[in-house]
Amino acid sequence: MATNPYVNKVVYGNQTVMDISDTDANEADVVSGKVFYKGSGARSVGTADYYSPSDTAETTIDDTDYFPFYDSSATAKRKTLWSNIKSVLNSVFFNRSEQTVLGAKNLIEYPFYNTTFTNNGITFTDNGDGSITVNGTAEAQVGFILHNSTGRSKPWEYDKDVILSGTSDGTSSTFYLVLADAITHNDYVCKDGVNPTIPASVNGHRFGLNLIIKQGATLSNKVIRPMLRLATDPDDTFVSYVPTNKQLSDYKMSYKDNGVLGAKNLLVNKASTQTVSDVTFTVNSDKSISLSGTASADIFLKIIPNEDAYTLPKGSYVLSGGRSDNIYVYLINSSSGTTIAENKSSIDDTSFTLDDDTLIRASIYVKNGTNTNNTTLKPMLRLASDHDDTYVPYAMTNRELTEKVETVYKVAQANSSGDTVIFYNVDTSKAYDLEVDLGTSWDGAIPCATNCTIQGTTVTYTLQNAQAGQSFRLIDLKR
């Protein structure tokens, strides 16, 4: 039997004084330069690297540098490259950092263009959280429009790649989401297990986002969860849309601007119901304009005529309410006669900037031969800082309301017969408008003046449909 030349155990009488026979350390386990004894009792010197906390020297970390770690699954010590650690840190923290900047994960803006409806045997149910439930058998191909342009959804405005998900379990013959680039005409389709990446290079392009159900496909309570997320985000778990930090900032600015103005739609629509070149323009109660008939000539309907032109302060604005190249709304510089902006799309707004205060008027154009049936235009002019394209009728701004109050020149009441109203001490060198107070429960014919006579500083109006004692106001038209 081989004799161990080293001492690794000492027994004195019945007591073990020293025993290092179970030591399993080797040179690589002990700090370089430190002496230790192996299980055999042999003296040895450690070779392992060691950096003292008191070390002050700094150096860069290279991708090829190793870092030790403990592998719990193998109950063993391991080492890995710095490049691997960076990759893990990037996926965990860098992406979260980007989302912190964005303030959102799902970048598909909600609500969608379409809501709950049934067509061609398929019922789409908007679940209110950005998901859509689909039921039925498609008698023909049918689509649900989430967004018809990037005017409402621009996740790539941050110059980042994004991933479309939600229908990777669909196929070309059943259902899929498609993001269509109107500039390059490329389609990014989510189907057949593929969640496509939309590159940052398409920043600013116009897109349409649609859910397509193919003819013959049968879906029962199929929940579609569309999502656009940053490509750096490995987590494809669906979450509902929330506005990004940038959008919230933009909305805050628009609310601030609108709060100062006290109004959103700045287009003073003066249109009246009439028929021109076989097209009937019907002005609705909300100042939207419904069209019917086929144009027998080119039509230029003035909704802000020359005499009602007004000054729009310098700044950036958005014009909406058009339909197509054949039916659209446009603004004109009333001083030069040049066109300022045209809106020819029901899905895209027209942005423009005025470098100076500008006198404007507006018109609707209908091309000769255009069938206008079932067309309703909603002309609107809003601040560019207002990203909400929901139509509202024109209302006076705070400033206009103030000026309106300040320009009430005279107030008088109709006589006991209700057929005349007289204003005294009037400066007849100015122009005035006559307004009537209808009260809150008026349901008869609207009172009006049929004649006006001026004698010195006394102005007498002959009235029709007025009541005794009804109030009338002279409004100074100084603007």
C-alpha cells in the first residue's frame, strides 16, 4: 500500500487533534499567492484571481472578460462572458427604459375606427379593452377597420422597430391582421405563426390596420387581441392601449390652448340649405352638411363668403371634413385669393401653418358629374395641437364672446302691438345688426324686421312675428 508522505490527520490517544483529509480545495479555488493544504496534507499555493474591495484601479470591461456565477440548476460554479450579461441586461432593463420613455406598451390607439357590427354573416364585438370577439361564418370576405390611417396611430414616430401581434394563429384562408403601408404599398401580415416587424424606416408613413375574415371561415367566440409593441420588448402578453407620454403631453397642450380659446372648431360655417347645379346641400342642426344629387357642373359653394371673411391668427392648424378629390373643403386667403389648404380625404386631415394673421374664407367643391348621395361633410378647423379629430360644430371663442357682449350697442322693446321697435340716440354713421331675444320657450315663427327708417338719430324697425315688449338689440358691426 502506498504511503502518504504528508500528514493530513493527527490522533492523540482517543482524540482526533487535526483532520484535513476531507478538504477538496485545489489551486484554482484559493486566491492566488495564498498557501493552503490539500486533503492529502500536501502544501500548495492558490492561483485564483481576486480583487480586493480596497482596490482603486479602474479598467474597462471587454466582451471577452469572464464573470463567475453559481448555476443553481447544476449546483455548480460557472463563468460567462460580459457580452452574455449585457444581452440579458438589455432585454430586461433597456426595453423597460424605452417603455418608461414611451409610457405605454400597446401602441394601437383605441377606440377603433369600427365598433360592434354584423356584416356578411360575421359579428364583430368591440370588447372595450382593445380586443375584438368574432362570431359567425363569413359569407364573403369581411373586414373590421381598426385604423384607416396613421393620422390616429403612429407608433413608429419614435423611430423604433415595432412588432404586430394578435393573429399569428390565423392563416391566409381564415383570418389575419394586416398593416398596409399606403406609401410603399407593403403589407405587414400577422398570420401563420408570424408576428411581423415594421421597421423604423417607415416613420411618418400613412397606414391602414384591418382585421380580415376570409370567405368561408367559421369563428366561434374567437377573441382577437391586436397589439403593436416595440421590437425590443420580448413580452408578447396583450395589454390594453394607454396614451404614450408624448401623446399625453400633446393632449395637455391642446386642452391648454382650447381652454384659452374656449372653442375647438374655429370654422365659422355660414352655409345655408340650398340647391346648386342639381345638388341639394342641407345644413343640419350641428352645422354638418348633407349632400344629395348628381352635380351637373363644377360647384363652388361658399360656406364662408367674402362678406363674412374673418382673420385667423398666425399659427398651425388642421382642416378636416372633406371626402375625396371630387368632394372637398378648402380655405382661401381672402386678400390674395390663393388657396391656403384643401382637405380631400375622409380619413386624413390637412395640416398647415400661417406665418401671419390671415383673412380667410372657405368653400366646398363638388366636381361635375359626381354623385353626392349619402354624403355628409363635417367641416372643421382646429389647432394643430389638438389631436382629437372628433367633429364638433363651431362655437365662438372666449375672445369673440367678450367682443360680442361689448358690441351690444342699444337695447329696446317692441311696442304694445309688437309691430315696431324704436332705438334713440343712435350713431347712424356705423353699421349695425338687429338681434331678437327669443327667450327659452319660443316655438313660433322667428321675428324679423321688414323695414328700417332713420330720422336723425332715431332708428325705427317695422317688425313681423314679434310680441309686445319683446327685447331687441342693436349689435355694433365694428369687426
